[in-house]
Amino acid sequence: MEHMEIDPWGSKEIKIDDKLIKEFGLKRFDKNNPPFDHYLFKREIIVAHRDFEIIEEHIRNNKPIIQLTGIASTGPLHLGHKVDIDVYLFFRKLGAKSFFVVSDIDAYVSRPDPKIPSLQKAKEYATDIVAHLLALGVPKHEIYVQSRKEPRYYEFAFEVSKKITENEFKSIYGHLNLGKISANLLQYADILHLQLKEYFGPTPTVTAIGVEQDPHARASRDLARKLPYKLKLPSFIYFMHQSGLQEGSKMSASLPETAIFLNDSTSEIKRKVTKAFSGGRESTEFHRKLGGVPEKDRAYEILLYHHPDDKFVKKVYDDYKSGRMLSGELKKICVDFLTDFITKHKDKVEKNKEIAAEIVVG
């Protein structure tokens, strides 16, 4: 059992540092020699992995890999979720057979009332999420919701349940919450089922997660060893969660003031960014003299995670760090960028709502 306690269902911000990497047995990507020339690696958004070497080798040699990514339908999508989707889109461009699960059953059974009071509510959120996925470029045929999977998937989840004991579950998660046990069995099935003969057979797989999801990764790998299907051990890459707009939490739908949602209005975007934690100094004079601290500034972090232009992001960093750019100027750049992106994105979401409803409820 790890000495550092983490909660896969919590909203506390957990940063991936050298101590955590050592304790969890992860490997850090070399920022000076990343496996791929992409901003997700160069900006140290994807920072660590378990057994990524086999994934990289397969990509380099045009051999098959599978990626499985998912989001629980517990609320509207925010910029933190978009990072998961950006990673997903990157790996599908590299040729991965890709599948995106929207976890409606997981959301219902593992979250307390009144947040998700019914499976119908989880499905409503799932429909909204699918519309956003389609708008961001995830193809329809790659998306599935847990509640509409075929029988073999559920059979496999029950097979998985026979391979993990109560004591093992408690040692990993620290509790025996029945809803979360049910949700986890489906998560394990999501990660592993694509290697069954009814799908693609034993194939290297990769799933991108935040480090707080590592208990699921370790459990999935252990179950892959126990199941009678000669499955490949699933690989995982770990990305840094985008910070919440205030100190101390990641972006979370449970804490709306921490997040920029992909359906926020222009006025909400401006209000939230204006109030967001700043890396600026206490006065203009000190800021000009000492420079800002972009590493702590939430407006800069939004650009770091989401702006596609490396040179632009680097210039903003340098200007702010040197004091040439003030906090108000940085916030305005961020507001303008988000307003443009989210306005265009919402138009695409509207056009995809009917297709999303078809995927979720038929």
C-alpha cells in the first residue's frame, strides 16, 4: 500500500513531483527528449508513465495499439476535462484504435445524492458530454456509454469481480463502498475488455489519467495478470491536472467556481478569469521591477494548457516573467482567447445534440 493517500473521487489538487513518481513506481518523461514533438509533452502536461515504452515502439513501427479514455457523466465539461480529450485526439492521430467511454453508470453508483440522484440524471449529463466530444472532434463511432454496451462487456465485468477480493479492494482504496466497487468493476472492464477475442484480441493499450486515478491503473494491471485471457498489461500515461482557478484544488464540476466550463457565457468567463489566482505582484511598481510569477498564475496556465501556438505561449511567459506584461493584460489575453474558443465551440455543440442523444438513449 502506498504511503501517500490519494482519493480517485476527490477534488484536491495533486501535483506529480519526484517524490510521488518514486513512491508510485512511475517513470518520468524527459522534457529535453520527449517521445513525441508535441506541446502536451514539451509543456510538461504529460509527465509520467507506466510501461509506455511498448506503446512508443508500436507507434514507431506502425504496429497496432488501442487507447481507451473516459469521463464520468457527473456534470458539465470544463477546461480540465478538455485536457483528457486533447490527449485522446493526439493519440488517435498517431494511429491508435481509439475508444472514448462516457461513464454514466459509474457516475450514478459512485456519486452521492443529490449530485446524481438517478441514472436518468447521469444520462442527461452523458448526452451533454457526448455533444461536446463530437464538437471537439471525437468521431461518433469511437464513443460509447456504459449503460448501452453489449452483453459481453457486462459478462466480463462479472468475470473481473471474481479476481479481486474484499481485502484487496480495501487495501487499494481504503474502503468497501458498494457503489464505488460497482463503478470500479466497470472501469476495469472498460480498460481491459478491448483485448478480448470478441474485440481486438491481446493488444498493447494505453489510457491517459491524472495521478489520483493510479489506484485504478494498478488494479487493472493486477487483474490483467489474473484473468485467463493472456492480456497485455495496460500502459498508462499521467498528465498534470489543470489547477482550479483558486489555490488548492483541481478544476472540478463539484466546485463550479474552480472551473471554466465549456458552456460558460462570455460574462462568466470574464468574471471567473478576473477573479482567478494571479501571479502578479502587489503593485505595478513591484511587478515591473520583479516580474510576475507565471508558474502560479491561473490565466497563464489556461494558455499553457490550451493555446495551440508554442511561440505565443512562450512570449507571454517571457513578457510576464520580466514584468513587461501586467496581470490585467495577461487576464485580458486569456479572456479573449477563451471567449473566441468557447463561442465557436458552443455553436458546434448545438449542431451535435441530436446525434449525442441517439448515442446515449437511442
